Amino acid sequence: MKGGWMITLTIEVRSKPGKINELSQTLQALLPTMRQEKACLNCRVSQDFEDGDVYVLSSDWGAETNFEGYIKSASGGVLLGAIKTLGQSTRIQLGSDAKWEGVETLIQIRRKT
């Protein structure tokens, strides 16, 4: 990795009532596209064992420009749309030691020029 930059994006989404299967299918469908992105080192989706209505999408990125490029891409737009449409609540963490934030964090990255 150039310059040692790496970030882990963690998205925790609580499904709206009756939307858990659709949320799961959508997140799983986005993984292959995300994995093909330059500098995507790893990505996975898991369901919370203690709260089955919560899914966690975690992805590791080796370059800031590629991470931001994904968020701004059509696939990134689908991800944000799914979160907003199918999610009751969402928490975003950019970096393993960062504070949890709202989905607005990704929306701001998408709008950044």
C-alpha cells in the first residue's frame, strides 16, 4: 500500500420490519462489484447473531481515492439507496478506532468533488 493508507468501512444496518430478506439479498449482491474495485482488499456481510434484524457490511480499502471512487460510483449509489430504503437505522464507522456516525458521512463523500 502506497503511503500505508488503509481504512476499514463498517456499516451496521437495522432492517425495517419485513425487509430483512431484501436487505440481505441486496448487500450480498453488492459484494462481487465491491470486490472488483481497485484497492478493495476485503469485504464481507454478516448478520448479528444477537439481533437478527442487523446486518454488518465491512470492507477494507488500500487507497483513499479508490474508496471514495466506489462510494461515488453507481454501485455505491445502490448501496446508499438500499441503506436508506431498507434500513430502519444505520451506523457508519470509517476506521476501526473512529466514532460511529450516521449515513450522512457517506452522502458527504458522494457529494465531494
